[in-house]
Amino acid sequence: MGIKKRKLLGLALMAAMVSPWSLPGPATAEVFELDSVKNLYEGVSFDHDMHIEITGEDCTACHHHTAGTAPVDPLCVTCHANSPEADDPSCKSCHAKDVFDADNMKKNWDTPLLHHRNKPGLKAAYHRNCLGCHEEIGAPTGCTDCHAMTEVGEKFYNTGKYAPEPTAAGQGGGHH
Amino acid sequence: MKRLNRRSFLKGGLASGVTAAAVTGSVGKADAAGDFGGYPDSMGVLVDLTKCIGCRTCEAACNKEQNLPAPDKPFTDMSVHDEVRHGGLPRRTSEKAYTVVNKYEVEGREHPLFRKVQCNHCQEPGCLTSCFVNAYTKTPEGAVIYDPKVCVGCRTCMIACPFYIPAYSYSSPINPVVKKCIMCYDTRLKFGRPPACVEACPQQVMTFGKRKDLIDLAHKTIKSRPSLYLDHVYGEKEVGGTSWMYLTSQDAPFGEIGFDTHLGKQPIINYVKEFLAIVPMVLTIWPALFTGFHLLATRKEAKKNDESVS
Ligand code: SF4
Ligand code: SF4
Ligand code: SF4
């Protein structure tokens, strides 16, 4: 792994700026902004170092088999027991931001024998990956615990300054 | 109980509208819904209930996409999960909300399970077959849509739907019209795009694709984690199949999270057909009668409009 040529892209680039010569091991020493899917909410300020510490330097806890550590999930082990570290182990290098794009959907359904057919998009990958652990260890799980809602979000969720006027009838709804 | 009521309703001839339309031979409809089994390439949605966190983002997305009125409470208000209607039932879809997310506390489970409710876009829809003015259409893309201009607001479809979906708008007292999820047909499905709720979900609880591919995927998903998933794809067979299908976890079987597990595999129309076999021909005069009612209603409406214009 030490002599493996790494593409200094994305996260790796940041790592390189901090300590260009220490190759293996945790890749970044940064707090960075996960903001490629921001819209209803601001991006998330993500402390990678802190998460490395919390997981006991077990990259697999989040990176499945792409960080050069062996997967534990028996489902993944079947194929990825010896998978090398990925050139770019960042979430977005595998989980498409625009997972519902026509091209992406076409590729997804029309590639014969594709195993990861419903691989979550970037937004879902973040939420599924983070929320599971957060719930387990009592870390924050509320939406605004991790990212502040934008004004677009307030409008979308009819909240904040777009909250409905409280009505005398409470929640009518007109159910019959 | 309810199921029996519905069936006896359809069988018992109270649904004169049903009888009428079918006896006169609404050929198109019989073809479209009889033994037809759905369009081969129609689209669907596979809902993995094990992944839903009850955040209601899908509800907000639907509200915006369908231009529905502002909600009574913000979509960030989670107290709606604890709202109950009469009979202790959770929220249902309404003319103001084509989809709602309900919470189920299942015994023996640490966490509640959330379930998104909307029209299931049946392969052979009870709403469509029961509608005597043919307001409904099952499109080749899979959506069950309706023409509000044709709907007379008789509520037959509300009774025929096995999932209690159609609701009515009473904004006009003379002409209440059906309101329900249309799988975002006009704005998205028609163009090959997934529904707004599907795309907005932060957990990607829903997968959009061809129904037949989704059935495949559903069984593969179950097989991949047999200790997590219940080995049942709800909607694959129920009432002749639905475009929206569901996976749940073993510790929250469908019967305990608000799904009717006694619906059987027969499309609702088959109960109608059974009944039709015993209907005397004399009932063929009924459509005329109903058309009369309809004309009357629309004339009245038209007149009213005329008056308001002049
Ligand atoms: S948006 Fe997704 S996770 Fe949130 S309630 Fe709807 S289906 Fe569940
Ligand atoms: S779920 Fe109900 S309203 Fe939707 S298509 Fe089926 S019968 Fe019609
Ligand atoms: S498919 Fe469209 S209309 Fe139906 S619940 Fe989802 S957003 Fe609403």
C-alpha cells in the first residue's frame, strides 16, 4: 500500500497539504464541509479527525471496503475481502449526487448483472451511514443538529417564517 | 370487517353505478382492467420501510409538487405521528395531503416503524373499475390518474379502493371532486422522472424503476439480508398487484403496521364481475339515469359559471 500511487484528489489532497509523506492511515486532518447536496439545509461541517477517533481508527465503520481496511459485513466480504484501498475513498466518488438523473437511472437498470443496483445516492448515503451510528451511540439525530435549515428549506417544510397560522380548529384536515 | 363490508357492497348491488357502467359494456374499461394484469413496462416504486425515519420530507415534497394548500402544522412538526382519528386509526390521506407518514410502535421492537401512505397505483384499480363515469385512467407508465372534470363526486371509488385512498375536495359544495396521489404523472412520471416524494427522501427509502425490475430487486434484497427482511413483497400479488410495493422487517410484519393482509390476490374487479353475472338486464337503464344526473350536475355548474361571468 505504501508505494501505491494515489490520486491526490479531494480529501487526499487536503491530507497531502497537512502531511505529504505519511501515506497510509487516516487520510485527512481536516474539518470539511459536506455541501454537495445542500439546498433545503446548509452543508454539514464534518470533523473527520473526531470521527476517526470515535471509531477507533476503524475506517471500515464508514468506508465499507474502500479505505484499505477489510470489511466485516459478511455480505461485502464475499467480493471485497481483499479489495485494495480505492483511489478516491470519499463518499461522493461512489455515491452519485444526481442519483435520479436519467443517465444514472439508465445505467443503474440497464447494466446487466449489476450487483449494487440500488446503491444509494450521496444524500442517502450520508444519512444512512451517519444516522445508524448516531442513533446507536447517542450522537445527534435531529435534522438541524447537523445542518441548519435554509430559507428554501423553511418554505419547503412550511416552518420558521413560513409556518402556518395556528388555527382555532387545530388540525382540521376534513377526514371522513 | 371493513373488507367484508366493501365486498358485500360491491356484490350486493348497492353500487348501482358499478353495475350500470359495466352492464352497458364499457368495453374500454373492461379491457383496461379485466384480466389485463398491467402494462408490461409500467413503472413502480419499491418502498423499503426498514429505512424510513419518519421525517415527513416526502409529505412536504408532495405538497409543493402538487400545489396543495398549506398544511395545518409545519412539516417539521412530528406531533402528527401521534394524531389519531376515530377508532384509534392514524392519519389518512386527504384532499390536502396525498401522502402521510404514520408511526407504528410494534411490540418487541426497540424503535417505531414509519410507513408512508399514498395511492398504490393498482394494476387493476378498484377505483377505476367502480367509477361509472370513467373518470379514471391507468396510464402505460403505471399511474392511476383521474379527470376532475369528469368526476361527479359520487364517492364510489372511495368505497371501492382497498387502501382507503381517494379523498374529496369540498371547495365547491355542488361539485366535490376526487383528490389523490397521481404518482406525479403530469409533472414527472410522464417524462420518465421519479415522483417528487421519492427524490426528496433523505434516506432513499423508495426506489423508482420498472415494476418488473423492482420485483426482482425486492426478492434479491430480501435474500441478501434474510434475518432482517420479512419474506413478503407487499403489492406484488395483493389485489392483482400494485405499482407501489413494500418491504418490511421481520419484527414488524405488515399486519402490524397498518397493511391489510387479508385482501387476497384477486383484483377488486373480480368481485364486481361475480356480481355482474347475476344482474338482470333491466339494470341497463341505470347508466342513462346516471348520465342524466351527471349532465344535470354539470349543466348546473356551467350555468352557475355563466351567471358569475355575466
Ligand atoms: S422522506 Fe423518506 S425517510 Fe422521511 S418520512 Fe418520507 S419516506 Fe420516510
Ligand atoms: S390504491 Fe385505491 S385509489 Fe389507488 S389505484 Fe388502487 S384502488 Fe385506486
Ligand atoms: S407520487 Fe407525487 S402525488 Fe403521489 S405522494 Fe408522491 S409526490 Fe405526492
